[in-house]
Amino acid sequence: MISYTPFYNTLKVRGISTYKLIQQYGISRSLLDRLKHNKPISTVTLNDLCIMLSCRVDEILIYIPDSSESFQYQEDALAFKENKKRALDT
């Protein structure tokens, strides 16, 4: 899961309110809502936020592994590897 908790910490450290983001930087309320609820954003938007705040990506978001997602990805990777091996054997 992607969490935008670092984004709000970055705002706090820089003394920037969400009101200022909307009024001065032209950030939409819908984007702030997406960030608040950890919804996906585009890499273009992520890049824009980094430029506006003069920060790195890790100051905007963090990846938090979800145990069920991790297990599914491991199964998918194993199945892919097995299918590739079978294809090479034929």
C-alpha cells in the first residue's frame, strides 16, 4: 500500500497549509482528497508535488507492504518462472 503520510509531514516542516496549496499553488481539492485517502496519483502529479515542495519522492510517499499483497506477488512470480521454464523446455 502507498501511504502519503510523509507528504503531510513535509507540509508541516515547511509550514505550508492545505489552504496555501490550493490558493497559492493551484492544487485541487480532489488531489488533496486522493492524498488524504491514499488513492493513486500519477507520476506526473508526483513530479509536480516534488517540484512545488522542493523535495524528494520519499518526502511525499512511502510503500508499506501488505501481507496479502506480498503473498500474491510471490505466487505470481513463482507461476511466471514455472511457465517460462516449461516454454523453454518445449
